[in-house]
Amino acid sequence: MVKRPRVVVVGGGPAGIFAALKLAKYAQVTLLEKSKNIGGSGLYSDGKINFHPQIGGDISDFVSMDEAWMIVRELEKIFKEFGVEGEYPSDQIEMLLRKATSSDIKFIPAKLAHVGSDCLPDLMKKFQKRLEDDGVEIKFQESVVDLRCEREKVAAVITKNGEVPCDFVLLCPGRSGSFWLREMAEKHNFTFRHNYIDIGVRVEFSSKVMDEITIDNKIWDPKFHIITPSYDGFVRTFCSNPRGFVTKEAYGKGLLGVNGHAMKNIHSENSNFALLNRVNLTHPQEDTTQYGESIVKLANILGGGKPLLQRLGDLRKHKRSHWESIKKSNIVPTLKDVTPGDLSMVLPHRIVVNIIEALEMLDKVMPGVASNSTLLYAPEVKFYSMRVNVDSNLKTNLDNLYVAGDGAGLSRGINGAAETGMLAAFGIIEKIKGE
Ligand SMILES: Cc1cc2nc3c(=O)[nH]c(=O)nc-3n(C[C@H](O)[C@H](O)[C@H](O)COP(=O)(O)OP(=O)(O)OC[C@H]3O[C@@H](n4cnc5c(N)ncnc54)[C@H](O)[C@@H]3O)c2cc1C
């Protein structure tokens, strides 16, 4: 029997899982995952899966729009095999498009599936079984610490238990592994560039404000893009959680921020979304990761190691929030392990202005979202600010090294990560077939 090439996939999040599913037929695949289960940060999300190539990243950066849609259809097909189906938003979408357009806001409609954070662990077990049935060797609690490179190729990945030799490597360590990935790039000379960074807040408000859009019209995760009047800044809504909860998120290096999730069967009185402000930096400080880290550090210092919480009414009046003023709000925070504070002591002026203006514009589409009671948690920073340089198959400048997912700066959502995982797998398969 011909020996099949050995592919090592690092990271068992959506990028690694979907890559391994595709590769299993053509290669001997080993999936190395540092935690005890697959799913990655996707496992801690509530699993809102957008079936659109330009949401959760933009795979049309690498392939034509037609090919991008083919990959999205493939993703839908695989999820359907696991009982997860997307729904088109209701007919009311036209009305929302009109409302958004007349308020100078861009709205991007997409087919969406909502798994629910309470149902995700079972779904991941089914994915794990499929991978194992297909012959993928999954090694848990196996943290990859380094690579061994020989003549512009990766010869093996190194874990604390030893070396795993390979013909191809696909690195998809997610956002929590992006600092490590950068270290690897610097050490082994695969090139990267600084990406933009998204810095903002988690906005929490009464679910009544968003129910018409999310529950009545089934647009679970509405994507609004806003250009703010004062700074011409780009601000977008991200990761909406109807009747959901705000959570803490560890960014690595001891840094702490916020995020949100919603469950299928357990609901809160509130809804939340991230409101993210895009920041690009130019000479002499192009490193957006350093910039983002310093903002998170400052927020963590001021919050005494906890995220900050401020009432929008207090922010408008240039006042720090205290628990007394939070109690005056009609909204009871779903995340209580926070420090009431003043976001303008932490976020640069243009970001604060952009956030307030974006909320005021959004208020025309979702009346009530910019009320004084609205709660703002900070910091919420998306560290996909390093982008590995890749070709259209997501191959780096090293001959057999591929990358995918959020950690490499190529995606920013479950669907985008899974799509880039498949794209990298197709690139590896093409090489295997050609050899
Ligand atoms: C609370 C929360 C809610 C979210 N909600 C949504 C949502 O509803 N919809 C959506 O589209 N997106 C959501 N996201 C984002 C989504 O989860 C990510 O975009 C997606 O999981 C990225 O996939 P990935 O495979 O690139 O990385 P990850 O999912 O982060 O997976 C990376 C994996 O690699 C492992 N790893 C890292 N370093 C190493 C190493 N050195 N060796 C071995 N293993 C390693 C990690 O343990 C992890 O399992 C949410 C994220 C969070 C945190």
C-alpha cells in the first residue's frame, strides 16, 4: 500500500476541524489540540453561523466570488449533515434594509444558523466522532511549542512530549494562539504583516430593543456597518446575542476583555452585541497588536483586574459610573464581576466619539439602543491584528506550511475560520495529488 503523506493540523477549532474533515480522505492526519476537547473558542460561543463569504472574514480575498460561494455552500452542506441548518431572514428584511439605508447605515443580510452555546458541546462530540471514524488521529492536551524547519520546509512540529514528523503542517491556533503564531513567524521566517485591529465595547440593552429584528424577523446576528460623522471612522456591530449574556474573555498574556453569548434554552432579559471600531496604524507605529495590548492593559489596571462597565448616560455626561448609577439603569448587567468606571479614561477620544455616534445612528434602526440606560463593557478587542502572508491556497512562504483561521488573521468568525480551514485543505490536497 502506498504510504499516505502525513499532515499535522495544529488547533482543533473550526478551522482545524473543517480542514481535517477534508484532508482525511487523502492523508494521514494528526490533529494536535492543547485543550481537552475540540471546538476551540467556537465551543464557548453560541454558534451563530453566517453563511456568507464576506461575514466572519472575507474569503473572496483569496479566491473568486464564485469559488467563495462554492466553499460557503460546502460548509452549509457539512453543517446540514450534522443537523445544523441556516435560515434566510424573513421577508421583513427589505424593510430593515430601507431603514438602515435611510439612516446612512449599511446592512448585510445573510443566511444564518443558530446552534446555541448549550447545544455546541454535543455538536462538537459528533464532529469528533466523524473525524475519528474518518481515521483522523486526535491528540488532546498536546500543545505545540515549536517547529523544526529544514531547508525552507517544516520537518516536524515539537510538543513537550517530543517531535511529530510531517509532510505538511497547517497551523490554526485561533486568536488565543496568535501571539505564539507571531513568535513562530519571527523565528522561522514566514512573513506576516500588521492587520487592522478592532477595538470597542460590548453593548447591553433591554432585549425589547432588538426583538423585532432578531426574534420576530429571525435576523439573529444583524451586521450593520457605520461610518461616523466626526471622524469618518468605520464602526460595525458584531456577534449579537439576543436575550444573551456578557462574558469575560482571556486574551492571553494575562490580559482580560469581554465577549458575549446566547443560549438556545436559557434566556436573559437583555441582548448584547460588540460595537467595534476599526483602527489602522501607519509609520512609525504599525504594530496594531501592541497598540491593542496597551489599551487592554490600561483598562485592566483601571478595572482592578476586571472589565469596566459604564452606563451610556454617564459616559455622555463625562461621569464615572458607580454601582449606584448602574442601579439607576433599567438594565441589570448580566456580567457582574466588573468594575463600574469611565471608558473615556481608557479608550482614545476618537474611539469614544465613534462609539457614541454609531449608537446614536443605530438608534434610528433599533430605537432605544442609545438610551442612557444602555450598558457598555470594555475592553472588547479583536486581536487578529497580525496577518500571515499567504497565497490563494493559504500557503505561507515556507514550502509545506499552511495557516488558517483567526490566529493567522485570515478570519474572524466560525464560518470564516472553517472556510479558510477548507481552503488550506484544498491547497494541500492539490499538492498531494500533484506529487
Ligand atoms: C465568547 C465567544 C463567542 C463567539 N461567538 C461567535 C458566534 O456566535 N459566531 C461566530 O461566527 N463566531 C463567534 N465567535 C468567534 C469564533 O469562536 C472564532 O472566530 C472561531 O472559533 C475561530 O476559529 P479558529 O479555528 O481560528 O480558532 P479557535 O476556535 O480559537 O481554535 C483554536 C484552537 O487551537 C488550540 N491551540 C492554540 N494554540 C495551540 C498550540 N500551540 N498547540 C495546540 N493547540 C493550540 C486552541 O486550544 C483552540 O482549541 C465567538 C468567540 C467567543 C470567544
